[in-house]
Amino acid sequence: MFNFPFQQDTPQQASETFSETHHTTPAPLPWDTNASPYDDADKRLAAMEANEPKRRLIRDAKALCKLRKITQAQMAEEIGVPKRTAEEWMQFRRMPKAPGVTLIRRWVVQHGGELS
């Protein structure tokens, strides 16, 4: 079937070549590392702090909806996003990305001035 001869490895040769190419040291387990549980908490806190301006903007948008006596669906239509997306934002299940923040901010500025 094959035109070339195979080298026959002895079991000892095979294990030597395997140990030369593969490391047998296992990766450290999560509880064996020096990582502090506070590292994860710090990351979560930093993410919350980064989202705080968005949270304030959404709270303002919710208050404006209440003052104008409109539903989330009507607000979503005025902003130009799907109803479900606006619901997710208004209920803080998802944070809007930059384009969404811009749309909400423009809507708040535009309709907030009407109430004055």
C-alpha cells in the first residue's frame, strides 16, 4: 500500500519522543492560583461604573415617558428602534451601545424641551 518503509519505534523511543514534545505539567486549577476573588469584584464594579452614565440617561428617558404619558412602545417608535430593544434598555436588562445612547440622548433633549 505504501511505497516507503516505516521506522519501527520501540516503546521506549516512543515515550521519549512524546515527553520531549509534550509537557506533562498540568495547568493550575482555579483554587491553586494567587488570583484574588476581589479581582472579579473589581472588574464588575468597573463595568458598573462605566455604565452609570447610561443608567442615568435611561432613568431620564423613563421619567420623560412618564411625564409625557406614553408607553415604551410609543417611545421606541419615536426613537426608531424595535419595541423589544427599548424594553430591554428601559428595564436595565441590556445596556445600549454608542448608537443607542445617541438615539436616546437626542430623544430626551428633543422631547424634554417640550415640557418646559
